[in-house]
Amino acid sequence: MADRRPVIAAFQPRELGKKNWGRELLVAQTDTYIGKVLWMRAGESGPLQYHERKDETFFLFSGDALVYWRNVEGTPQVTAMTPGMSYHVPPGAIHQVEAVSDCVFFETSNPVFDDRVAVK
């Protein structure tokens, strides 16, 4: 009887399109998770947004950033982020990230794409 152990497989990283704030590289994708590396230029930010299904965590590898979010009462908050800090963003949580200096983030999430809802 043949051994049916799982085997490892190579993954070809790929760019996920142009971003006005920098660059996004998909480095892992399975049926249960994805992994990305994000390079954000100083002074740039992503949109104020939430996700309906995406459950993500982002880790700041280098640089300094600001995280804008809203508490359970809907009051706007801002938190400084320095290398080594990580935030979990569950579905429905309003958030935005701004690079104070050039930043590199690692992001992991469930495998959900195009789930961005803009907040005004």
C-alpha cells in the first residue's frame, strides 16, 4: 500500500495589481488562508473600509504607521504602530492604515478577495 502523506508544493508569488499606496505581493494561498507582503510608501494610506467576510491580521515588519479604527460605539480612534506590532481585524471592523514612513507589512487572512466596503 502506497504512503499517502501530504507533500509540500512550490507557490509562485504574484503581484495583486497596482495600488495607489504601494505594492502588494501574494506569497501564500490555500483553501484556508492567504499570506501577503505589503509595501506602503510614506504619507500614503489605504481606504477607510471594512470587510464583510475577510478576517485578517497584519504585522508591521518595518517602518512606522498609524491605524485608524472605530470602537464599539463608533467613535474614531487612532493608534501608532511600530515594528513588531500586530492587529487582528475581524469582519465588520472599520479600519484604515497610514504609513508615517515607508512600511513593510505581513498580512494573513482567510482566502477572501474583493471584499472591501468603503466608509465615508
